[in-house]
Amino acid sequence: MTKSHATAEMFWTAFKALPKQKRAEVLRLVASDESTRRDLLDLSTFEARRGEPSRSLRSIRASVYR
């Protein structure tokens, strides 16, 4: 485990230990930051599409620029 991953695990464990109301407040603060919100949406999309087959840029361009 990398140092970065260990730090992330520590923060995640601390977050999960918070009472529900405090977790909600942390999430409101995270969601209020536009850059962080975009990053979370990107990560969510990547995770949701993880099992999809990949496509080459060439095939995407071919289907878009017909």
C-alpha cells in the first residue's frame, strides 16, 4: 500500500466514523466545490463504465464525422 493510499484509507475511515449529520455536512462542502464535484462525476462515470469494451479514437472519429 502506498503512502497516498494509506492516507486516503485513514481519511475514509474517519469519515465513516462520523455521525450521519456530520457526514452530510462534509458531503455538502465537497459538493459545493465545483472542481471537486466535476472530479467526482468523472470518477463515477469511469467506475460505471469500467466493464464496457474500449473503442479506438479512430473509430469514434469515424462515427462522429461521417
